[in-house]
Amino acid sequence: MLHGNVWHIGSPSPDARVVACGPTDRGCGEVTVSSHQSEPIRRSIEVEYWVIDDEGRLVEPGELLDASAGAEEEFVEPLIEIKTTPCETTAELRAELFERVGAVLRRADELDRGLVPLATPVYQDEIPERESERTHIQNAVVGEDFEYVRHCAGTHIHVEQQPGRAIDQLNAFIALDPALALVNSSPYFQGRRLAAGARSKLYRWMAYDDVPHQGRLWTYADDTDEWTRRLERRYEEFLTAATDAGVDRRAIASSFDPESAVWTPVQLREEFGTVEWRSPDTALPGQVVRLADDLAGVVERMRDAEVRIQGDGGRVDGEDIVLPEFDAVIGYVNAAIRDGLADPDLQAYLERMGFDVDAYEPVSPAIDSGRTISPEAARQLRLEQAERLERDVLQADPIRGD
């Protein structure tokens, strides 16, 4: 949510008029692009972890919130969020994230606590919320299905908007949404196997099933005006649903605005000057840093490449960024959620879009031990994954440069 993260997008220096294509294959035109294009592309990460005691039971973060800058509580009690500031390079981002997670882990060790990099707690009947007006309103709008959201831990990646290319960047991230499969980190919900990406299924197909415009992936946008109109429509729908549920309109306005009232996985964030990707599960820090680097790499190529929407194949290469038609993207997204990297067509798509699939090790296949899992086995699994996180961070190799 970037509370406290400062995204100051500098004013462009002398502009140049260049020919660039828009978000569709309808033709090209002149856009203003600044010398900002030669500057580093900043990116930041927010990652959530479950907090456990030494027996694998979920507990509140407590003193862990004071262990590092960027450590904050979440809307459910046993989650902690750790976020970075905007960083210009992969090395800088990796160093900051590892430093902050490491500080929390060292404090956790003193308190016999652990952090669990799993997208769901695997087996947990109920997860208590923290009291807040915002959460109260969400419960009123979503209803009983909001229970599904309480079982989800994820990663948000922000990448700085490029002047004149914000919509191309937004559309590219929509097309890259199937890359969520690269870090699927739990197939289980309440002890039963749900999907390779259980968290994504909980969010998109279960929690927001009755309000799909709020939680599912939106189609490509033609321009920022269209994006703004979408936000305004969704906000009005949200206001109507909340007031119909008995929430005072002033309370809604004090907790939400058009940008913060939607949970679609890819968002143009005017407040921060970024495009935000909210789909990935929580995962090991090295994996989410790699993912952020891959997204920034696509944006880097965008500076000199034409972006167009065509067909159902998609590709990112030195000259072109070709995004598949949206229906094809949804097909890849569904495969990413249901089967993950076990789907060969999805693997091939991600490779064409510039990802080194073999460099990722999603946890879901490794911990998938059958259709159900017991509470005792779930607690043991949390302990094992907490140890894995600790090894990844505290025993990491020296930080490599970009």
C-alpha cells in the first residue's frame, strides 16, 4: 500500500517529439517523451508474511513491527508487511529488501517467532481481522466471501511510470499477469487443495465473484482518460453497494477514493506515479526481486520498442512488444491459477514474454502432497517454510550487482 514510501516523480527536462504506437494496433502518432527515458527505472516491493510461534501456530507480529523500517501490520492479525522504498537498480532493491526482512527475522528469532512465505496459511479455520472502518466497509460490500481474502498473503510490485508510455506500460503488465505462476506458493485453503495458485483463485473467483469488476483483471485501456472513467464507474458501484448495505456515505468517502476502492490485479497508480502489479503470491525475497527486475526490464525495452496488441501468441524482443488479445491473456491467467507452470503452453508464453522460467522455483508443486492436509501437517509445513526463508535471507550469498 506504500504507506510512507515516497515516490517523487521528477519534472521532465526538455521534451522531444517522437513517433510511438499506442496501446492497440490502430496506428501510431506523436507523443511527448522526456529525457527521463535515459534515467533508471525505479521499482519497489511490498511483501506479506504469516507470523508463527515456535510450534507453527499463527500469532500477531507484536514487537516485530519495530524491527525495521518498512515493517507494518496488515488488516488481519497474523500478517506482517515489509516494504522497500523506490530503488533504481536490482542490486539496490535486493539489498534493501534483504536488509529489512533480515532485521525482522533476527528479531523474530529472539522472540521464538518465524515468518512464513506461503500464500495461504494452508490450514486455518478463522483468521481474525484488526478493527478498522475500512475493513468494516469491505465486509459490508463483499459480504461473507470477504472471509477468503483473510487467508491471502501476497506481493505488490510498483514500477515507475514512463512519461508518455503509462498506458502501454499498464497494458504490458496486464499481458504479463500470467507470470503470477512463477511464484505460486500455496495450493491449499483450509486444508484442501484448491489450485496451483490458491490465493489467486480465492481472490478472483471466490472473494469477488459477486463484484467481479472490483477484483478481476481488467481489459486493456486505450488511454488514461478511459482508465479514469473506469475508476469512477467502479467507485460509484462501490458507493452504491456500500450504502445499500447500510454504510454511511461519509464514512465511505473518508476511507476510500476511486483509486483505493478497487482491487484489480494491475493498476495505474496516479498517487505514486507507478504501475502496480498485485498478483504475485508472497515468496522468497530473491524470487520477488527477480520478478520486479523482469518487469522493469520489459519497461526498459518499451522505451525503444513499439507496443501493439495482436493475435494470441505475444512476444517481447528487441524491436517489438506484442501483447496478445485480452481473451488470450485470460486463458493464460486461468492456466497460471489452475495448473501453474505444469501447463506447457503457459511456460512457452512466459518465455516468449521474456521470462527465464527455469530461474524460478514456485513452492506450490513442492508442497502439494495431495487433496487434503491436516492441521498438524500444516503447522509443520509453516515451520519448514519459515526456516527456508531464514536460510534464503540470513545465509544469502553476497549481493550481486545488476
